[in-house]
Amino acid sequence: MTRKELLKELTSHIVPRDHAGDDARQLLTHVLNISHADLLAHDDEDVSSFQKSRSIRMAKARSRNTPMAYILRSRSFFGRQFAVNDHSLIPRPETEIMVEEAVALCNDSSMFIDVGVGSGAIAVTLNLETNRPIIGTDISKRALKIAKKNARKLEAQVSLHEGSLLEPIWPNELKRHERVIITANLPYLSEDMWNTSPDEVKNYEPKIALVSDASDGLDLYRELLMQINSRREELPKDLFVLLEIDPRQNDLIEPMLDEVAPGISFEIKNDLAGKPRVVILTF
Ligand SMILES: C[S@@+](CC[C@H](N)C(=O)[O-])C[C@H]1O[C@@H](n2cnc3c(N)ncnc32)[C@H](O)[C@@H]1O
């Protein structure tokens, strides 16, 4: 069987049909370990029976709505490939805006803290883009394992700690730099938001990585800000905190900040789709 014939067969396996051709091409180039250009230029070459059975197995998984990132065990973020597993959230393109904003705030005396590192997409990217030190924390051992793997593979220097939010970070680690930039893409969906998420998310991604207990979904951000308040003296004066939100939470931010950080200066930046996505707090 030729590459072209297999591509046709893979496309026919993938239902629903939206993006079936793109998904099939991505699966085939992954299995053959070639580029799209190579596939186009040499589509009359034969495939092995192993390549055929492996790619058909993947196409069948895709037709059951398994996200492409879990089938390929990898997702691109900020132009780099990150390994993902069933215990880590798939890095989202909308999160790239938080990285861009954090990089723009960075100077030669900055350090970063990324709370809830997950696959390490934010932490690894910040280190590679700025060469500044970064500490990442997560309560999930399994997420930390994949973050460590990504940091090693992409040759990033990220210091990883297990624990809740800022708790595992020692006071002397916080004081060492003149500016600290904290990034947080923590679970922020309410149960209602989770219930209306696409099946691809609900059936495959870890709920624990996405949903917060509070009715507005913002409890972990409240807790983070309260931890910052109680450790304010250990942190430098020059402090920024970036929080990723769901666009539906836009109007809930100000009341939440009035509760836990009254009077703080903040702005909300839109993502590439023009939707409110990142809250930037300036202390
Ligand atoms: C929405 S995922 C985001 C992962 C990653 N930051 C990204 O953008 O791809 C949230 C992560 O926060 C972690 N998490 C949840 N509660 C936490 C807590 N109290 N302290 C630290 N990490 C937490 C979860 O284990 C999960 O890895």
C-alpha cells in the first residue's frame, strides 16, 4: 500500500469528518516520521504493514474523539514540542499569551514562579525565552514527572517542587531577586463550565487539572493571593502576578480581587481570539 492510499484510508476512519484530512495527515507523518512536505512529494512510496496497522489504530482512537495530543503523546507550545500524558493538561494555544506577557515584564533581575506547572509548558518556555531562573510547583507528582521530562528534553533549567501553590518555596528563594513574576494557569473552571465543555475535554482530560471547587471557579486564585499577602515580606517590592482565566470570568475578577487584594492595580489582556484571558496584577 502506498502513502497516498493509506492517507485516504485513515481519513475514512476518522469521524466526525471535520478536520479528518488534517488529522489523518498529522498521524501519518508522525508514524512515518516525515514532514508534510515529504509526504506530499513522495506519496507514491510504500508503507510497511507495521506503519499501516499503527496508523489505523491511531485513526480509530481519533474517531473515538481522543484528543490528537494524547494520541501523539505530544503537543506544540510556543514552537516547541511538549510530551503530554493522561495526567497532564494538554497545553493550550491561548496560554501562549500569558507567556508573552510574562516575558515582556522580565528584566535582568527577574525570577519567575509558575504555580501548577502541569506539563511544564509555561515554565520551560519562560526559562528558554529569557534565560532567567524559574521555580515551578504542582500538587500532582505525576504532572511534575512529565514537567521534569520536558525540561530535560528541551534543556531548560527549571527547579520543580511538589506542594500547593507557593507553599513548597523557601523564603530565601523568594528574596534573591529584585523582581518576581508569578504565572498561574490553575484549575479555574466551575462545575457548570466543566459540564458545558466539549466531550473531547470531558472524556479525556484530567478533571482535577481543570476544575476548581468554587462556584465561580476562582478559589485557587483567591488562595494564591492570600498566600502572597501572608508572605508579602518575603517577596520583593517589585512583584507581578499573571492569572489565566476563562473569558466568562471577566466580570468576576474585580469582585474576587476586592475580597482578597482590595485596591490592587490590574488589567485584563485578550487572547488572539480577542477574548479576555490573562489578568495581570501589579503589586
Ligand atoms: C490547568 S492545569 C495547567 C497546567 C500548565 N500550567 C499549563 O498551562 O499547561 C493546572 C495544574 O495545576 C495543578 N494544581 C492544582 N491545584 C494546585 C495547587 N493547589 N498547587 C499547585 N498546583 C496545583 C494541577 O495538578 C495541574 O497540573
